[in-house]
Amino acid sequence: MADIRIPGDELEQVSQALGFVLDHIDTGNSGVDLDRALGYPLIHQGNHFESRWSDGRFQLNKQCTTIKKAVDDILTQFKDTDDQAAAHLDGA
């Protein structure tokens, strides 16, 4: 029988990273004075990017949420399967 290796640690890191992205994706400029930080020539470009980024942010949020849920489901299912297998071995 072939061994199946589930990279649990790596999947947990992916889940945590996606959680971080989802927690921070809607922060906007977070009160940063872009005019002072960037100066006039760049502030227009920054505002233009922000207005166009809105659709991308929505799509990225949606996709990250879906991927994170799938990763979390995989982790849960394999942990449950592993726990059940261990319980059967202990009971045998």
C-alpha cells in the first residue's frame, strides 16, 4: 500500500497566511496621508490605483476565502481520519 503524505504543517501555514491576507485586504490606506507620503505627482496615481483596485480586492477576497475554506476542510478531514485510524489501532 502506498503511503499518503499530507503536508499538514505547510497547509496550516497556507491557512494562516490566507487568514492574514483576509484580515488586511480591506485596510485601504489606513489613515496614511498619501499626499504627504508620496507627494502630488504620485497621489493621483495612488488614488487611480485605489479606485481600480476595488474590483480586484473583491475578487481576491472571494477567492482567498474559498481557498482558505478548502484548505481548512482538508486539514479537518485528514485530522479526523488520522484520529479515527489511531483509535482503531488502540482498540485492536
